[in-house]
Amino acid sequence: MTFTMARSKAGHDKNCVYVVLSEDGNDVLVADGVHKTVTAPKRKRKTHLQPIIHIPDEISAIAADQNQYQDDWIKKVIKEYSKTS
């Protein structure tokens, strides 16, 4: 699976940034490392998410070093993305 990030377009979490953990048909499992963790991810419809197409090189490098998702790593990636956007 390739590294993907997405921003919520709908719901009470509108504009929140997530890391996509897995896809299943029209649904995805996402986590932010704080409220929605790897062990208890949030299920969202793909239509309610906007994929983040341009991921800065610094974040891509962090993603390349990680082969398994962990909450601390997800928080770090989202924090770095928030700094650049």
C-alpha cells in the first residue's frame, strides 16, 4: 500500500487531516494518532475525503522510513504537514 493522506470534507471532523490506513470498497480507515488511533481507526466514505495530492518531500522521507503505522509516527507526519501547509 502506498502512503496516503486525506482531509475530511464532511462531518463533525471537517478539515481534519488523516493518514489512510486501508481501503475497503467505498470506505477507508483513517487515523490521526490522537483521537482516532491505529487500534481504533475511523471509518469514512471515500466521497467524504479529499486526498492530499502534493505531499512535501520531508514528509515522504518520513513515510519511507516507516513500514508499519504507529500513532506517534502518524502524529509526527500530520504535524509536519500542518507546518508546510
